[in-house]
Amino acid sequence: MSLLVKSAAKGRTMVQLAEGRLQYVGFAAYRLSLGESLPVNAGDRELCLVLLSGRIGIQGEAPGQGAFGWDNLGDRQSVFEDKSPFAVYLPPGSQAQVTALSDVQIAVCAAPGATAKSSNGLGPRLILPESMKRSVRGKGANTRYVCDILPDSEPAHSLLVVEVRTPSGHSSSYPPHKHDTDDLPHQSFLEETYYHQVNPPQGFVFQRVYTDDRSLDEAMAVEHGDLVVVPKGYHPVSVPYGYESYYLNVMAGPKRVWQFHNDPRHSWLLDL
């Protein structure tokens, strides 16, 4: 089964990871027109709603927490603006309704939650753009711009969410790294998805997912709106000249720690 999930040009669902495709990570991205609503039901998962573009209101209820809601969220019209997104964390059992106050693109990131008895008191919360750490990673043609939406320093059960913008002609998630072995403190096991957008949208980027023994080795031409599934292995991205890359990463695993291992054949690049 291909690791590339193609996006849909029309309809409310832009792209969605099939149920059960990964053990820990769930993902879907939606487009809404002004006035449209999107029902969200967390079930036994925790969710992070990432507002990719547009403005929304959200109303809902969480078990033991009561009703919650936020109005008029949103401050960017494109993921390529130099702005952090608004995001909302929803614990297991939550139900919510997202209402579009303009044309909207929104991602729903999911991972296993905890039972009510072991929920650690996590309730619904608004994650403001100004609370997110922004950083520059790499140098030269390996420079990219990172925004930590839900890092392991912020409370959640298993979910990690980050977005990255990579300039034209640059590489990203590079040198190649992996996090597919439960061997802390050296490496953690985290599944991952990459939701891609490209500017201008007729462009494409390349992503390769491979293991040391090459039992998994797939190279993909990834177009605007596509999703790449990373169950294991190294997963670098390369952006052709003339196009800018955006991707939203969702990670989850048995332990909520991001500890990666660089491909030793390419780690010499860190010394440049």
C-alpha cells in the first residue's frame, strides 16, 4: 500500500488517513465555505484542531468539563503567511461544532487519549498563536521555519503537532532522521503523517521514506494537499526551485517524547 494519500480537488474532505492505517496517528483536513459547520467527535481520542486558514467559531462540550466555546478565531489566509495558527485541544469524549466565518481550511489531528480516570485533568483549551514557539532550523539550503503547535513540553496524552515552512530549493527533515525504535533516551517510537501544501499550488515536492535495510523504501512526488504516511523509517523532503513547501506533522506513539536518530550515512552534513 502506497504511503502517499492523494488529496481530493472538491468536497468538504480535502484528505483523510483511513481508519486503522496507523496505530497511533489519525488525520483529516477539511475545507468549509462561509456558514458551513463541521461536527467533531473525539471519542476515545484526543484531538488538536489546527486552523490552517480562514476564521471560525467553535462551540462544544467535554465530559466532566461542561460547555466551552471560542468565537472569531483566525488570523491568516494562507499557511504561507509568516504567522502561527490558532489551534484548539480537545480531550477524549469531547464533542464540538466548528462554524466557518469565512472560507476555511482546518486540520483535525488525532491520537489515543486516556480514560477519564487517568485524564490528568486535561480539558479543552485554546492554543493561541503567540504561545507557540517559532524557530529557524538548519542553515544554508537546509534552512526551514518551524512552529511548535503542540510540543512535548505542553500537556497532552500522546499527541504532538508541528508545522514547517521550507523555502524554494531547500531540503527539510534533513539530514534524514527517524524515530521508530523505543530506545529512550536515544530514540523514541513515533508514527507520523505529513500534510503538504505547495506555493504556488501547481508545484510539487519530493519525499522519501526508507529504512536501513530498505524493507521500506518509497520515493514520492507529493502535490498540493497530499498526505504522506510515515509508519517508520527516515523521511526527508526536498523542495524544487520556484516553489515553497508547507507541511503539518502529526506524531504519536506509546511515549510522548520526540527523540530522533539521524541516518549515520548522512550525519556528516551536520558538520558543514
